[in-house]
Amino acid sequence: MCAVAKSEASEARSEPPGARSEAPVASRVEQLATTLEEDIVLGILMPGQRLVEDELMLRFGEKRHVVRDALARLEQAGLVERRRNIGAQVRGFAEREVLDLYEMRILLETEAMRRMPLPVPEDELAALQAIQAQHDDAVSQDDHRGVFRSNQAFHEKLFSLCGNQLLAQAIHEYARRAHAIRFGALSTPEQQHRSRLEHHEILRALQTGDRGALIRLVHEHLLPSRDRYLALARARERAARCT
């Protein structure tokens, strides 16, 4: 048996029973990457936590190449890192990295508000309000994944209105890099309620054309997840020094 055939046979033997094969590989990779991304944001997978292929195969009933491709996609997005002798793990951030990343997010997102044509067209505002209604429903039902998805949709729609699609794409990419920092930021009722109220304040500022309020609200909306991550990191450092 040639080396390639041996490798394929070995991988086939290592697949979990009932591994899925009915859907196209690309869609399965996308779904798995999306679920793991949500797990990172929701704090189910914590910074520094290992992502073991065999465990993911069993959890999702997937084949090894699907798991590997999903992890590779998350690595490209900056959510996962690979370390020698450790393998894949949720990316962790040093304090300087957190500050630099959020400084860039603040620059990009407030600039989008400065550039946004006001008043916002009524149909665009209505579309954003409809997304927020979905977010409100998810919060009321304590649907964490629904909260994450509708929150993400709200911000992507908001920044798409800035008039510069390259700027909107840069905002999306830097926001995604921050997922491992944002972990747990939408996981408690208090945090969900705060975020929901801030969304409604943004909508009111769009309705009234209050650019100053938009810039301020978008800036302040970023700070809790950054500050929470830094506070937890510093608490871990203090605990480690005391042991």
C-alpha cells in the first residue's frame, strides 16, 4: 500500500462513529468554524484552552480534515494559535496587545461614525431596527448564541452605512480578532441588557442625526469588554504571584 493510501486508511480508522458526510465539506467547515467562534465569544472556550482534534471530532461527529480546516480558518482569523508541542489553542493576549487592538478598533469605528452620511435613509434605518428587534428577542429569551449573532449583524449593518466599504471590512476584521478578548462579554443578563440599551441609544442618535452622540456611543460601547479582559488578566497575575 502506498504512503498516501496508508495515510488515508489511518485517518479513516480514526474518524468517530457516525461522522457526518452528507453535507458539502465547505459548508461543514464553515458551520464548525462558526460554532467554535461563538464558543470563544461566549466564554465556552477560554483564552489558552487547547483545541484537541479528537475531542472536537467526537463532539461534532466530524471527520479530521473538516476539524483541521475549521481550525486553520480560525487561525487565519486570529482566533486560534498553534504552539510547538501544544497544538491549537484559543489565542490569548498580552496587555499591550489588548490595548493596541482596541486602540485600532476605536480609531476605525469612531472614524466610521464621523464619515457616516446623515440623515440615514429611512429604509436603511428600518433594516437596522429590524435587526435590533431580533437582538431584543434573543436577550429576552436568554439565547446566548442568538445574542451573539444578532449583535454581530447589528454592528455589521451599522458600519456598512459609513459610505466606505473598505473601512467597514477593516472594522469587521479587527472586531473578529477581538473575539477571544470579548469572551463572556455578552454572557450575563446584565451585560446583555447594557449592550441592548446602548444599541437603542445608537439608533436614536441615527434618527436625530446627532453625530457627536454616535461617536461617543460607539467609543464607549467598546470599553467594557476590553477593561474586563484586562482586569481578569491582572487578577490572574496577582494570584500567580501569591502561590
